[in-house]
Amino acid sequence: MEDDLDLVLRYFESKESAATNPAAGSDRFATLSTDEIQGKLDAAIPPNTRRKELWAVRIFDQWFEQRHNRILHGDTTGLLVLKERHEWNACDWNYLLKMFILEVRKVDGTKYNATTLRDIFSMMQHYLQYTLKKELNLWKDAAYRDARMALDAAMKEATREGLVPGTNASSPIPATLEEELWQKGRLATTSPKLLLFTLVFYLGKQFALRGGTELHGLRYSCEIQLQHEDGQELLVYCENRATKTNNAGIKRRFVPLKTVKASHTADHDRCLPCIYKLYVDKRPENCTVQNLFLAWMRSDASIQQGRWYQNAPVGRHSLDGIVRELTAPLTGVTERYTNQSLRKTCASTLHRAGFAREDIARVTGHSSTAIERYIQFDVQDHVKVSHALQSGGQSSSLSIDTEPERSVEAMEQSNVVTANPAKKMRLNINGNTNTVEIVFE
């Protein structure tokens, strides 16, 4: 009892001391204004989501105003809620969203495709929850059943009418195109620009990185480092900050940040650790820039003197356009290739090699079915599927040998050990730390 009393007395003495000396302990906690607090809350929402929300709400406001004007001029085809927006209840929102989804059109009066309609509905959900602070769920609550049915009907109608999303998505980079980039000198290590482009290309392919924002955020000797383990040198990528697939928020609190390791390959020119070491050796001495990627020198005199890079970072937009710049001059390229193609190439290649989807997700960082959008068939996959169907389904997998029959002499020649044997890839996975090691043998 006496010990408890002493604790209470010491507590009130400390409170009295803090009251007489306000500066005591004032450096421990931050003091934020209302605007600063709101700014931090807004920063938790991805910028693209915020832009899409504003776009959807602007369309809703335009529809609401147009319908209100029609009613004022005697149109009785539909009712309209005339209360203030903050007074709208679940019944009001259900009715208005039902009418809105069925009547919404583009500026030219044509219908939206099914995907865009779903995006509009989803952004209205985001607007109601995060902007208007309403505890509701348009996708699950029984009160919004009519609105969901209207969305379902509008999406089916748009699909029946042939209104499908455009093919603006990037495609994985096939091995033949990568080989062509090397043959035509688009990928090389002979100049500052080509070395940086080649490093970005293989970092994106090996570690499933994204566009310019993520690349611009990479810091030297931080996210990517050379390490020695079990007598071999590895290039290690470790997520030291939040990313799009792992924002380290409440929903991802049990998902560790990914770690991927790349080993040396037999082909020295295309060995990622070798390319990285060469790039690091070319960085200027006493560089004060924390960014990994530095702007390259354009003066021949500077390059001849051994100064390849400046003490300044490459811009985000320049990094974001590297793959487009690499593939644009090539003739016969019909697919759309961007930095996102490297990420899709990583997922598709591992899938083709037989790795399970959960193992691929450890490399890409996905935690949901979104990984399915990154696994895509190439020409050889379609050929294997066609071969299996035409052969009556004799093979239960896609690992059918599609090579033409060869003569005995050709088979004997293929048994000769070549100077550059084919590389085999092995994926070592540690589930406890979400670590993936890509080893080429």
C-alpha cells in the first residue's frame, strides 16, 4: 500500500514539475497543426487514387446538376434528392448511385466500358469513406443492393455491345527482343548512358521493379548492395521503404518487405552483379547525391578523362522512359514496352520455369491475385498449348518439347559440350523472412 502511494505521489510531483517548467520534455513529442495532421492523412492515399476519385466525383456532380436542371424544367422521368449532400442517408445514396451508373456517359455521349464503370463506382466508394467520412460499404451493405445491381447490369450491357477496355497495357519482353537489343548495341556497357540503361533493364527484370518513381527512390548502398554469403558474391535488393504493393500499413502489417538476391552468371556481359560493380566504379568520387542513378556525362572530353557521371540524379521521368527509348528504334515492334514490362517479364519467366504463384509473388512483392495480370503467355506458350490440344491431350502440362525431329548426326553434335552452356535457374526461398535468392548454375 505504501509503495502504491509513493508511485502516486511521484506521478503528481512530475506533473507539477512539468507545469512549472513547460520546456521540460518538450522535444520528445512533435507538435502538429491541424493542417499538418490533415496533410499526413492525405499523404497516406496514393496520388493516382486521389486523382481518380476527383475525376469520378466531378462526373457525378455534372450528372447531378444536369438532372436537377431537367427536373426544374418539368422532366418527371425520375426523382431527385433535394437535400444537402451531408444529409443524404443510405437510401438516398443507393437511389442516386443506381440512377447515376445507368445514365452516366462520356463527354461525346457514348457509353463507358465495363472496367471504367466499375472504376467510377469504386471511386465513389472511396469518396464516401475517406472524404465524406461515412461508414458504409457499397460492395457489401444490403442497403446498396440496387446500386450494385445497376452496376452489374450496366457492365454486362457494355460488354455485350463490344465496349471493352483498350489495350494500353505493357507486354513482357521476349528473350528474342532482349537478344536483339544486345546485337544492335541498345544494351551495352561501353558508354555512360548505355551502362545506366542496361543496369536499369536488368535490375527491373531481376528484382521486378517498376517505373520511374521507384527507380528514382533507390539510394546508393541502401536498397541494393553487394554481399558475400557462403563464399559467393550476391547482389541483394531489400525493400527498405514502403512500395505500391507493400505500403507497410495496417493491412500489410504482417507482410515482410521482400528481399531478392541475384548471383553471378556465366555470361559476364549480362551478369547483373558485374554490371552493378562496373557502374559503381564509374560513380564520381566524393559524390554527395544519395540517389543510385546519376545523370550521365554527354561530353566526349569528360568521358575520355574517366568522368562518366555527374554529381546529380537522373530525373524520375527520364528513368520512367528508359525501356520505351530502348525499344522504340527497333523495327517490327508492335507491342507496347515500358518499365512495367520488366516486372511482367520477371513474373512470366518464373511462371514459364515452373515456379508456383506464391513463389513468384515473393519476387514481385504481390500479396493478392494481382499477380495473375503479370503472368502472360508468349508465342512459345501458345504453341505448346496448341500442340497439346492437337495431340489429344497426351501431355498433362505445358512442358512439351516443340523442337522438330533431328537427325542422328545432329543429336550427336548437340552432345558436345559447348563453350557457353545453357544456364539453369534455381530459386531458393526463405518463408520466414520473405527472402528470394535467384541462382544461375
